[in-house]
Amino acid sequence: MRRHISGLEATRIAIESDKRRPVKIEPLPADGAASAPSMTTGSAAPAPAIPQANALRKAPPRVRKPSRNNDQCVAPTPDLEAHRGALRLAFGNTLSDEFAEVMLGKLITALRPGPFDHLDEATLNAAIAVISSINPQTELAALMVVQIVATSFVGLKFLSQSQRHMDEIYIDVYGGFAIKLFRAEIELIQALDRHQRGNKQTMEVRHVHIHAGGQGVVGIVNAAGEREGDGEK
């Protein structure tokens, strides 16, 4: 029997998806509340020391997520404009705050697809860090990078679910989905590489050394049947 999604279920999913509005970065509350309920209260932990090898790298932008049950995002510092500028730089060096916020919303939707799913602040910031590390320079490149990161994270989720019960049905279903997503991720990475390289072609030049007593031919060599007068015309 063929499995399919009923029209009622498809309508319900569409209605639930339409309730999710674009994500807006909100200013940090005046009290500077902790970004997650599970965080301990008190003074903030000191920033970890940056290794010398990473001293030249710029820290990626991050957001504070007060609850893992919704899409609300808060700027990590009172300087909201500086934070928006960092997000614009991460999402394709765009000049549009709307584009950066929409891309952030699409990323959150991919990482928390259902209204009852959870998304931790650390997971979201890790995804933003990956996007920032790729350093897209156009809006189209940023869109492709968001697709790559979303596909990768969802693939890892399915891979984890395939080992939940170590049963053949879970391994086949969820493991199969994970493999397909990882293949799609590789294809997206290759497409992004082609987009960034443009129409440039790479030519490989090799040096051939002919030593004493050896023979070599320089030029275009045709097969015997391709020379003029050889074979049928």
C-alpha cells in the first residue's frame, strides 16, 4: 500500500507554517536576563582565552535565544545596530537588514521545523558560525550557504535518530534520509564553489623532462586514421 499525506494533513501543516513570521532581532532587555532558562544566574563567565593560531580570526556574530521553544532572538549586547551590521556581513555582506533577518528566520525554520520542536541557543549560534566561516559575499551565495548548513544539521539529526533503537527499520529509514541529505550537501557545496569561481577554468601545466637517449614529441598528435589521406573520407 502506497503511503501518502492526506489533504487534511497537508492543510494543517501549511496553516501551522504560515503562523511563523519573519524573525526580528530584538534589543537586549534592560536587566540583561540570561539567554536560556537552563543557564545559571549570576555574573557572566569570563571569556575563554583565544589561542594564538586563531588570534587573527574574527569572532562570528551570535544571538541570544531566551527560549528553546520559540523563534525569538535577542541581540547579545545593547548595541543593536552593531549586531545587525555583523549579521549583514555574515549573510552575504548584504546591505539589507530584511535579507539578513529573513535568512536567519529560514535557518531557524530548518533547525526547528515544527511548533513543538526545540532549538537551543548553542545550536543556532553554531550554525551561524559555520555560515560566517564560509564568508559568502553576495545574497545568492548566502542563500546557498544557508541551504548547505540546514542540510548538514538536519542530516546529522536523522543520523542520530537512525541509532535511537538500533533497529533495522530505524537504520533504514532515518539512515537513508541522512545519506540523501549528506549527498545533497556535497552537491550544494560543489554548486557554491562553481558559483564563486564564476566562468574561470583551471589549466594544469606539467613539465616533461626528456633525458639523454629518450625521445619525445611536442605538438598535436593525431591517430593514424585521422591523418590526411588515411582511411575513408
